[in-house]
Amino acid sequence: MSKPLKILVVSQYFWPENMRINNLVEGFVAKGHEVTVLTGFPNYPEGKKFEEYKREPEQFSTYQGATVVRVPMLARGNSSVSLALNYLSFFLSASVVGPWKLRGKKFDSIFVYAVSPIMAAIPALMIGWIKKSPVFIWILDLWPETLSAVGIIKNPSLLSLVGRMVSFIYNRADYLLMQSKSFDENVRKYCTKSISGERLVYFPSWAEDDFSTGACEESDLIQADSSVFTVVFAGNIGEAQDFPAILRAAENVGEEVPVRWVIVGDGRASGWLHDEVSARGLSNVFLLGRHSLEKMPPLFAKADALLVSLKTNEVFEKTIPGKVQAYLASGRPIIAMIDGEAARVVGESGAGLACPSGDSQALADIVRVMAKLSPTQRDAMGAAGKAFYTENFSKVGLFDRLEELFHTASLRRNEKR
């Protein structure tokens, strides 16, 4: 058995925020490794500091045996300006306060949970340089392409400047882990030859164990109802998820097929969604708000189909939303209004039906088709998706692979000393 590792995880988001990085930390502690997390304070997705954290911050200094080191930062708020300041404050605080709080500690590997913004990787590179530790960056968003695709930055000169920053980050990491195979071309163009080859690794997301082990308990969010076809959406409620198209599809289906649309989650578009559902009189759309991860498997078990949606652009087409793995692992059929890599996964797995992103008419059509299938046919779709998940996204296999990379990188770094 290989020796236990000392691992530093750098992530702007962490427990009690509901993020997949929580599961990775828990998994590596369970493997016997010593894990430290450098993060900020919990404020996602509401945009304000969690009340339970404000009351007892000391209760959030450890997680499942991992040490949690928090640095000060500004909350996300509800505006673009406050969000930008939130990103900037974590980057600066983690770069300045982080090394001081981690003084005297040594790490065999440093892992970056690189959701936007990519600047959050810079503190990890600084700490890696100070500690002489290899740095792994798990790329979950493409920069600067994401900024251009969603219209945050349109100026070519500014995008070029961000591109140079991305190149600076990528070329100083020891390993770049790509969430999607389609990221390869975009990532490579910012890398020198020295980072290519074995140090550029496909490393997809996985689902938490609860989704793949089955849900035995009853859901307290919805009751089973065989008289209607139940479509469940779970996750972030933002502009990227294209809820205007989802609501148009709900209106389009109307009473032709009895469908209830159950939406669980929260996000920057939640207020708009509540207002629209009320204004349109959509009595078959149920907004349940944000709930804990533990409540999702029982909820999914009551669904006839699980919905994933994402607006289309050159970046989103290459991304697989994390909920896709959870949906596959749950063994329920999937309805997808999405393009690119995620649509490929749904189609290749046989887990459900997909239509083009933003096409509300096509979404209504595949909901009708799915609703008219027999329960046996839908169960077969779910089983195919679960088998595909086990083969391609198994958490055990992915964690073992990452652990092996950590050991390899640590040995190489030690040999150079």
C-alpha cells in the first residue's frame, strides 16, 4: 500500500456549499490521506454568508476529517459588480492570507477545483512554488472562451489579455485535468509542449454515492403520482439553464399530456422564475427551492424523467453539466435540451431523449414521446444510463486514478530535489 499523502485542495467553494469537491475531499480522507482545504466562507448560491456559519464559524473548520482553512472575502451579492468583487477578493485573499495561514505545512500535491474564475488557480500556483509541491488544476470551465460566449467580455484586446493569463496559469501547473474530452483543443492552444502528453488528462465528474446506491426512503418533497408524468429538474437556476425555453415547453405541452414539472434548486434567476410561473398561471410547475443533497436521490426515484438544459454556444457545447452524471447514476431516464458533449453522452448511453438547445417545441415533443412510453421502456433507458455511468464515470475508478497521479507527481518532485 502506498504511503498516505498530504493533499491541499484550493477551492473558492466548499462545504456547506453543495459542491462536488466536498465529495472528493471526503473520498481522499477515507483513503487515509491528510487533506487540507483552502477556501472562503459559504455564500453560494444566495450571495450572502450562510446564517449557520455566521452563528458558529468554528463548527465549519473541519469536514469529514479534513482541515478547512478559510480566508476572508466579499459575498457574491446579487449584482454583476458584487460578483466580480467576490471573485477578485478570494483571489487576492487566498494569495496573500492563504500562504500565511498554511505556514509550516507541507503538501505532496495541490489540487485546484477550477470552476470560474480561473484566477482562483493562482493562489495554488503560489503555494505550490513556496512549498515545492506539484499543482493539479481540474478545468471545469474554459477561459477566456466562457467570458466571450456569455457576453461578459467582448473586447478582443481584453480577451487576449485574459488568454495570456490563462496561458500563464496552465503552463505553470504540473497537471491539467479536463472535465470533458471536448476541452482538449481549447486547453492545448494555451499550453506549451512541456505540459502536453501525459500531463494533460481527461478527468470527468462523478456522482455522489447516494445516487448510484439507490434510494430506499420516501421523498418528503413530492409524492408519487401515477396519474401524471413527472419531470424533475435539479440544480442551479440561472440564465445558462434557459428557463424561458423550459416554460414555453410546459405551456406547449399544456393539458394534452398530464405533466408536472418539478424544479428544485436556487440561483440568480430564481426570482424571475417564480414571477413568470405565477404570471403565466402554470399550476403544473412546482418550484420547491433549494434542498440538501441527501434529499435528491429519493426525489429522483419519484421522477418519470430527469431534465437537463443548457443554452448553446461554443463553450457550453463542450461541457457536461455535473447533474448529468447524477442523473445517469440514479437509473432514471433523461430528457435533455442540450447540444454537444452532453447530448452525445445521453444519446450514446441510451439513457433518454435529447433535443437541440433552446428548442422549446422540440422539448415539448420529446416530453410527449417519453410520457407515452411504458414504465418498462423508461426503466430500460434508466438501466442503460446507469450501466454507462458505471463504465465511464465511476467514482471509485476516478479517485484511484487521481490518487495514482498524486503519487507519481510527488515522487517526481522529490526526485528533482
